[in-house]
Amino acid sequence: MAAPLPNLQALALFVAIVDEGGLAAGARKVGVFQPNASRTIAHLEAETGLALLDRHPRGSRPTSSGRLFAAHARELLAAADRFTDWLEHSQHPDVVELRVGASLTLAENLLPAWLAELRRRSPGVRADLRVENSAQVLDDVRSGRLQLGFVETPHVPAWVNAEVVAEDELAVVIAPSHPWAERRTPVALAELAATPLVVREDGSGTREAFEELADGVALAEPAQVLASNAAVRLAVVAGAGPAVLSVLAIRAQLASGELLRVPFAGARLRRPLSAVWTGPRRLSGPAAELVAVARDAGRAAAPAQAR
């Protein structure tokens, strides 16, 4: 007898837990109550015979088997998305599809409003959004899996067409219990570089932007390396160490006092947010329309950011 087909909802929950750095955060991301999420993961582990998560008071981390399981789960979920896209397109052949990817900070904080405006301007366009880090977005644009990407890395390769559509600011953040909360002087780059930080994974635009700022300065080994902004935030709040994050990703935590911003001695930590694509330099169709939406929103936000 063939093995039963995987439960896609359970796979999506597990991937969300890995990305968000904890069971509760992962459950919130997919809209599941935490007790139900715990039962789902326990059933998934029993069904597979694998220990997928290491559980501890500060969160849940994937085991080595869990990381491999998550990688295969992502492939299956992506295939399911493509099947759903095809099925919907076959039912609505007049709909124009746009395959777009965005790095995490952009996808969580800016793309939802941009896509809503695109839909208002062009109701016949259906955007399929893939959320990846900047390096993965660039790779998918190059391969043709994406028609358009939005990245936050300052290192845009020469083979891609690019247009800066907005600007972002990075901030040094700590937990209120961190010793830096009592300091009266800004933190200098040399001190920040010598401090073990909680950082995003290789390929993240946030990490690349900070490393470019610190060009020529040796960086301490990270305190933790995590795959999402939410996981970094949780680690900082738990006392793992400072982090350098996009202001877009921490506005709520700064407003609530859950995180504190440490003044930085030097220029403001800024980075470009870029649209990227291959092929003709001049975009057309839905991709051009979405870039125009992003550009207009970036211009509208610029005066407020300058204050």
C-alpha cells in the first residue's frame, strides 16, 4: 500500500515555525491556535518517525532532521502553489499572471500595499508572490522562475536590470535588559563590529547591508544566525544580543518598548530597495505597473523618512 500523501497544512505550519523561530509565532503566521499547532507537530513527528523540533523555554528550533524536512517541505509547498496557480488560471484564462518575488522585509512590510494598489489599477492582474531572501530572489529572477523581484541587498549584480524604488533605514536594537540600555553615548562601528550580534542568514539583504557598512572592519562571530526578521526579534528580546534590523521590521516593537534603539555614531544606516528583472531594460505590462506603484509609494514616503 502506498504511503499516505503529506498534509500540506501541517507542512506549512512546520515551515512557519522554522522561519519564525518558535511554535507560537509560527502558529500565528498560519492562523492556527497554539494547542492545535502543538498537536499537529506531535502528529507529524509520530507519522514521520523523526524528531523535528528541539523545544526549550525560549522557542523551538529545528533539529538536523527538521532542517532537511523543512527544505523538502518547501519544495512540495512551492509545487502545490504552482498547481493551484495553474488550476486558477485554467478557470480564468483572461487573468494576467505576474510572478514576483520579494525579500522578507519588503514582503512583510511594503509588498501587501503595493499589490493592493496594483490590483486597484489593474484588476485583471493576478500577482503570485514568493517570499525569499535577496540572494534567492535574484537566483529565481535569473532562472526565469520570477518575472520581477524586489531586493534589499546593496549588491545588485551586473547581469540584472535594477531600479531603486525606495530607501530603508537600519537600526541597532537591544532588549531593555541589555547593558547598552543604560549607556549615554552612541555605539561606534568598531564596538558594534566587535559585539556578537543576532544576524540573518547568508543571502539576506539586511545582513549584506550591515556587512557592507562594516567593510574593512573585522566582525565578531554572530551570537545567533536566524532565517527571519521575526526570529531575530524574538532572540534579541530574549537577551541573545543586539541586532541590526530594518526599521520597517521593528516599528511595533520600538513603539511598545519591547525593543530599544541604540544611537549609532556615524551616518544613518541606509540602504536601497530595488526592483530587479532580466531581459529588455525597459519593462512593460504588469511588471512595469508594479514597479511604478512601488516608485510612487517610495516617493510619497521619502519626505516623512527625511524628518
